[in-house]
Amino acid sequence: MKIATLQNDGPDGGLVRVSDDLRAYTTCKAPTLQRALDGAGFAANGQDEDFGDALCLSPLPRAYQFLDGSAYVNHVELVRKARGAAMPESFWTDPLMYQGGSDSFVGPTDPIIGEPDWGIDFEGEIAVITGSVRMGATRDQALEAIRFVMLCNDVSLRNLIPGELAKGFGFVQSKPACAFSPVAVSPDALPGWQDGKLHGILNIDLNGEPFGRVDAGIDMTFDFGTLIAHAAKTRHLAAGTIIGSGTVSNKLDGGPGKTINQRGAGYACIAEQRMVETILDGTPKTPFLQPGDRVQIWMDDADGQNIFGTIDQTVEGFA
């Protein structure tokens, strides 16, 4: 099943079911995705209409909570290596996770708004929406609670992060509202879904040029069952909780110089490319996002069919 939330006069939009080819939608009896997750179900209620990404809010426009992990530990290792810091061995066995803002996600075609000197960056991620999860749930129980899978652009303001982390209390200003793909897909409708991981190439274009072709499955250290169980260790998770994977990252077996045309090549954020530039040359070269820059994030199936629709955002400065 594929679902989306269309824009209307309310903050939670209107829930629809989307055809497999993303060309048509049918309204649902449940008015919103949260109502459907709470038990109203996903029965259709109407005739087919033409579907398009620009009609959409994020599938769950606001959520009870958004917890973002670092499931791709290779990304964390590169960050620390670039600044000459050793990585604790526990990072490979105990997931990192923070609680982000969830009261108002931006739509998949809404602009990214920020000041250039904040160091605006995109982060291509995978995310899941859960049903209710009891406190202390096992990994297997957590996997059973996954209702939908989607893509995420977790915007980060890189130049604000060091000051916040130095306070020892986590992200606030450096993590503005993120965007999710127009369409969310149930695990049983995803051919690349296996054992709590989404296998497939996450595509990221910057200003119409390939930036990343990153394999989402091969180097994911912590699967979503493990991430959800970690989040639920000391709390219940309400239906409608969103769990993010963190930046998708690949170990480049041939070294950081692999070309964009190779499988698992490039990067899912600018910061990681800058890290590799620092490791190789002693200084980063690639600039962070500037007003007018356009970021597109999507994933195709084996037949080249777009699975989730496309996150397509342009950077705008404050008016």
C-alpha cells in the first residue's frame, strides 16, 4: 500500500491511497494518517484523481515524536576522522539517537529556508512510521510495528552544530524542520525491504547534477528494528512515531575517490564529501547550500519506477 497526505485547509492534510505507479490517488475514509494509524484504517472512499508530488504535504505532516538515529556508523566515523578524533568502540553496538522537532514538517516540494552562513546542508535518509510500540519491546516486536517506510531530507545547519554540541545538551537550532517523500509505502509493498533494512540506491541530485548514488542497505549498521527497540527501552512509542536512519553512508572500498557512476558512490550530504576532502587534501572544497540551489532525493525500483515520489527543494534566504 502506498499513501500520501494532500494539502487542504487543515494542518494535517487529507489522507489518500496512491497507485503503484504514482499516477492516481483515491481519498480514504479516515481523514488523516494519524486517525488511520490510531485504528480508523485505510479504506478508500472515492474515485481516482490525478496524483502529483506538488499536491503533497509530508505523509505525516506533524507527529507525536521524531527520533533520528545514526544507523550508518561509517558516517560518524568519517566525521570524527576528519577532525582527528577517535571514535568510541561502543558506537558500533549502541545506536546514537536524538529527538528532533516534529510539530510541523515541511512538504516535499517546500523550500529550505535559512541563512547561508549557517552552513545549510541536506541529509538523505530512510525513515519509518510506527504503530504503537510498548516500552521494552524486542527487536522483532519493533519490526512488526513498522507501518510505513519513506525517504527524508533531514536539513542540518552545520555551522551551528559545534556550538550546540559544546553545551552538551543536543540539537535544537541546528536541526530545523525536515521534509519527507511525497509517498510512504508499507513494508510488504517494498521489494527492497528485508530484515528491517531498505535495499536500493538512494539518488541525490544537486542543481540537476548527480551528487550521490548511495546504497541504503549494504552498510546500515543498525536495522530499524534495533533503532525502534532502542527508542522504546524506557518509553512507550505512540502510533505515528517517526524513526529516522541518519545519513545514508557507504564504505567506499576503492577509496574516497570512487566516481559518481559506480554503485554506492557519492554521498548523501555535503558534510560527508567535505570530510573526505579534508581527509585527502587537508581542507574541504565543496560549499554548503546557497540560495537558489536545488536538491532532489528519490529512489527507483529495479524497473526504474520512482517508488516514493521525489523530495524536490530549493534553498531560499529569509525575505
